[in-house]
Amino acid sequence: MHNLVQETEDASIPRVALVMPQPGPKMRTVSLPANLAAWYEAPIYAQVSGYVKMWYKDYGAHVKKGDVLAEISTPSLDAQFAAAKAHYDVVMARYKLALITSERWSALKSTQAVSRQEVDVQAANAAAQKAELEAAAHEVERYQALENFKKIVAPFDGIVTSRLVNVGDYVNGDGGNLNARGSVAELFSVADVRKIRVFVSVPQDYANVISPDISADLTVPQYPGRTFHAKFLATAKAFNASTRTVTTELMLENKDRLLWPNSYATAEIKAPSDPSILILPTSTLIFRAHGTQVAKVEGNHVHLENVKLGINYGTTMQILSGVKATDKIVANPTADLLDGDQVKIVPSTHGYNSSEKPKVTPHPLKNVTPGDLRRAAAALPEETEAEESDKSEASSDDASAKKEPEDRAKAAKTTPSSHDAK
């Protein structure tokens, strides 16, 4: 009975597996969604009103700076340009006449044939005509510039990513093609994709990893199993008030033109980390009203220690204070584990960063009272004696059953047969 009580008491002690704090990684990785954009991308609008005479570059066309994408027919502009040139000719004639008249009156000034006032009037008239001539010349230059906009050209080397016009479409000179609702749309869009900009919205919790030293490995759905390396370019240094994220810009080379603008990607950002900061599995943490704790084991007894958390790595967590590298921590404490509880240690899980999870024996008799133990001890002997009586009876029956065949065999050997008697 004494052994049974000891076994019952031993069974009430929780079994726990232990882990020890480990140094943090030298590099930390954060996986975040990313958007790809062209190095340069320009929507191209019309600067003159008219009808599309012809377009020359379609979707995906490679263009050089200055290549003609389309031409616009502008009858109204052409008429205005011709009127401006004609007006310039008229003003030029007036200016020439005013200049000759002024020179003649100036020559007569010494003969007292004309007054000084009349000479000054003619000189002023010539100056005014000269100013009008300059204004007419500028007007001709303006219309000449507008005439040049009849040809839609590529602003830089790149690829045509959109074409939203067809032959005969009317385009408005205020900035593009007017649709049925009157809103403006671009005629073409050209993108330089020799380099790609990668925009990542980094949560505030991870903003401290952003520095010129970070890099990222990108994966895109269209190329499974392949990664693209991007380097840090810039960061906004301000959080979005709605999402509490900061826009970070990375850059990658796209010499093979494999990546396209506006693609979705997953960016694994790699940044230096402090390996001196210890980490523990998140399963070791106890979250209670008075703070976050871990269960240390000292001399087979639990001591609950408050800890300060750092970066969350997913399955592990930085522990900024509260533990030492030599501490033994309960791998998976239960909610009813209290400070000072006695525990029994079972073999620890090797390498808690592996796929194998720490194992913890549940508390089968955690809340057993001494009265429960006495009642269990009083009840068990009666049941045990009955079981032993049954076992002894069964053993004697088995022995009798085995003995009967043996006796019959001996009797057969000792009894002489009828043939021997004769």
C-alpha cells in the first residue's frame, strides 16, 4: 500500500520537457508582399486637338527615344498656323515702312522742315512696329511647336505597354483622349524595364530592419522556383496613417526583360540581426494579466519569470530580458502551472527550431488532495486481495489441469498389459 501511495503521488507531479535559450540568428528574414514597377513609365497625352491619322507602334513594341508612335491630323491647327505666318508678314511690312519713315524724318530734323515732336513720333512708331513684329514671330514659333506635337514620339527607350487609340479617333489637346464621359485617357504608355523598382510596405514592427545594408530575394508566380535579387534603394521615412506601414523601394536588374511592371511578388528581406539577443520558442511563453512570463526550472521546482519580448520570428521570439543562456525553460507550460510547483523532467526535445515540437506530459492528477490519496489507498487493497485470490485459484486450476494428463501417462506405464501377464 505504501508503494501505491508513492506511485499516486508521483503521478500527480507534472512531467515537463525543457529547452534552453539559444543565440539569435545573425541575419533575420521578413517575408512581405511587393509590387513591381518600371524604372521609368510615362503615360503619353496629346498636346493638340485633332484626329488620329495613323499609329505605328503597338503593344509590346520596343522603341527608341524619339520614335514616332502616331500622327495626328489637325486641320484647325494648320489653318491657325498659316494665319500666324500671314500676320507676321503683315507686321513685317508695317515695321519696314515705319523704320524707313522714321529714318527720313530724322534726316529732315537738321533742316528745320519738321518739328522735333514729329521726328520723335515717327521714331516711336517704328519701335512699336518692331515690338509687334517680335510678338508675331513668337506666335509663329508657338504654332510651329504645336505643329511638332502632331507627331506622338517616345520620350525614352522602352516598351509600349498600352495603346488606347485607333485611326480616326478624336483626341483633345487638353491632355488626351476624351471618352464618352469626357474624362481624359492617355494615348500610349511607354516603360523602361531595363531596371525594376520594387515597392514593399514594411510594417512598423519591422521598420528597424530598414537600412542601406538590406537586400531581398524576390519570387514571382510566373517563375516558380526562381529567385531575383534586389538591393535597397530608398525608404519613405514616414508611416502610412491607415496601414502603419512604410514604403520601401528596392531595385533589381532586368537585363533579360523577364519581369514586367505591375507584377505581384513576394520579397524576403534579409537584414543583419544581433545574435547576442537570446530567442525562445513561442510555446514557452505564458501570457497572463500581469505580463508575459516563462517557467524556469530550478531544483525540480518552477519559478515564473517576467520577460521582455523583442522581435517575433514566427515560431521563435526574441527575449530582451528575463532569461540567461544557462536557464532551463519549460517547453510548453500549461495554464495551471504556478510558481513553486514541483515538476519532473523528461528528455528534452533536440533542437526546438526543427520541425519536431517540444513534448510535455499533461498533469493527470494535478489537483489531488491528501484526502483523495487516503481514500484511494483504503480502497485499493481490497480490490488487490480479491484479484490475487482470483489469480491463485486460476493458477491452481491450471496446475490441476496440467497434472491430470501426466498422472494418466504414469499409470499407463506402470500397469502391465494383458500380453505381458500371460
